[in-house]
Amino acid sequence: GAGVSQSPSNKVTEKGKDVELRCDPISGHTALYWYRQSLGQGLEFLIYFQGNSAPDKSGLPSDRFSAERTGGSVSTLTIQRTQQEDSAVYLCASSLNSFYGYTFGSGTRLTVV
Amino acid sequence: AQSVAQPEDQVNVAEGNPLTVKCTYSVSGNPYLFWYVQYPNRGLQFLLKYITGDNLVKGSYGFEAEFNKSQTSFHLKKPSALVSDSALYFCAALTGGGNKLTFGTGTQLKVEL
């Protein structure tokens, strides 16, 4: 597609439920990134996929968070047993080469009540 | 640890006046630096980057940034601010072996009439 697409744009869930966030990157972009944006805390790196290499999961905050990327394209970020502190905007980005910068999606605003 | 700092949470400037949004970095090796802008309920948009070469980098919407190696700074500037420039600005540096962007906490720019 023309840009990075994320769905849903907004998600309200009850504490303890699982959620899945989807990211559809720009076609041909081999790298895909997930970041979390919390109020007043900037962007926090979560996970990075590059081609068929093992993902860099070093930013995942707990084992409740996981992500996969199928066929080198679409990615899903899953949060199990959501907590209120998981409330944030989750941003996905893709790139052909990190030196060119990233293209970001519009994000998914997750609210855990 | 590699990091990016934006010392000002908010910058206020009158329309028509010059603006500066500050950024300092701490990275190993050659720094690769970026500025992004985020409008409300939108993802981040690329403004400009410094990879190598001229210390003054020109980008989108009339913005420019000056790379200063001795001061480890990469301040964003614009000669004449517009109300439409009001947004959240993020400075970022490539880290993790050049694989991922580390972001500052962001600076809210408010341009008033």
C-alpha cells in the first residue's frame, strides 16, 4: 500500500483481556518496528523485525507482550492479560533501510479499563 | 547507554519569529540523527536527517537542523514560524548497530499569533 496501515485505530478493552494490534507495512519494506507512546514518555522501542532474521525483542516490557510477522509482511502485536499501564498509543513503522528513516502508521490507541 | 535528550517539554514562539527546538545526543560511533513531527492523532512524519556531510541539513516545510559534533547537538530550526507548525517534535538517533531509532521524549511546539 501507499503507507503503513494500522488497525484498529482505537481499542478499549477490559483489564485482563487479550488484545491484538495489526500492522500492514509498506510493500517491499523489509524492516518493521513497533513502538509504544505513553503520555510524557516519548517513544519506547518494543520489537524489530528484519527480513527473515530473528526479531530483536529487547524492548518488550514483559512476557505478556509478543509479536509476529507473517510472510515478511503483516505483523501482529499481542498483549495478554492487559493491565491499565498498557494504555498507550502503539505505533508501527517500516523501512527499506534504517538510514533513510522510518515511515510510521497512525497508531492504535489502546485504553485498558 | 545511548540516548537522545530534548531538554524542553514545550516551546512557545510567536508567528513570524525564528524557532529552535533543542536536541542533544549520546551515541557511540558516527551519529545518524533524525527529526520527526507528530500532529494530533497522527503518526510521526519524517522532517530531515543527518548522515554525513554538511552540518546544516535542510528538510521539509522550511525546517533545518544544525549538527554540532563538539556540543553533541542537533537543534531543529526555522527562520519564521507558522501557526501550522504547532505540533510535537521528536529527535532520534540510530542505535543498536544502526538498526533502530532511539527517540527523545518530544517537545511540544506552540506557535501563537
